[in-house]
Amino acid sequence: MALPSTYADRNCSLARALEIVGERWTLLIVRDAFYGVRRFGDFATQLGIPRAVLAGRLKALVQEGVFSRDDAGAGGVEYRLTDKGIALWPVVRSLMSWGDAFYSPAGVKRALRHDRDGGLLDDEGRCEQCGSVIPVPETRIEPGPGFEPSGSDPDRVSAMFNAPRRLLEPLTIPRG
């Protein structure tokens, strides 16, 4: 049975949050934005999502203030996480940790590190080296021991997506 589009229990903050980020694909779009994806075509390439669905999800995320939509001039339109969107990082990080714990027997798929000192981050985002809780822009993501590269030649988006990089750092993919 499909979930209704709105929840009767307006007194539940979880239900209200699910109205925004609970639809299929939405958290993956948000995750990819943390990984540096900003352009419509790059989201579509990386996720394999139907373009109409992607357009609808991006429009809703912009309307809710999770993303901003910026005309980048000759480069086209870019979607960026707002402060409201960046506040979803602990949710995304927790779901990644849960997935690694229960569905990745070889270890974490993507390791999170403090960019400044290289320390691994725990499930709460705390650096093992300095003990600080690390903000999103100072977090580096890289393939972990459970990462499984695709067997074929990756497209340009995937190649950059799977290389070590800081969160929120935009992918710079040459067009052509």
C-alpha cells in the first residue's frame, strides 16, 4: 500500500520530515549534493533516475528550501544545498553507517575523514585524531574497504564521484 502524500498526524515531526525527504530518490539526491553534484545532468547520470522524477524532486527540494537553484550563466543551472539542506548531513551519515553495519560485510563503502588531520570520523562525526565533531565542509569522503568499483569504465561523473574529495566541493567535470 502506498503512503499518502500527506500525513494525518501533524503533531509528529518525523512524519512532517518524511513529507519532504521521504519519497524515493530524494535522500539519494541530497547525498549526491553532499558529494559535490550540482547539475541536473550529473544527478541523472550518477543516479540513473528518470529525468521527470529528478525534475520533480529538485523542484520540491527548492520549494522547501533544502536546495537553492542558481543560474550559473553559460554553465547552466546548479542546485546547491542550503543551510537547511546541510542540516540533513547527520541523517545521511547515520543512514550510511546503518547500511554499512548491516549490509556491507567487507567494511564501510565510503570512509569519512577530517580533512585537516586525516583522522577517521566515527558514527557521530567525531575525529579519532583531534576529538572534534567535524563540520560538513571539513569532511573528506573516500572509498572505504567495502567499496566495490564498477567493472566497466566509469563515466566522468562516477570517476570524480568515487575519488577522495571534500563534501560539498563541486564536481568540476569538463563538458564536451
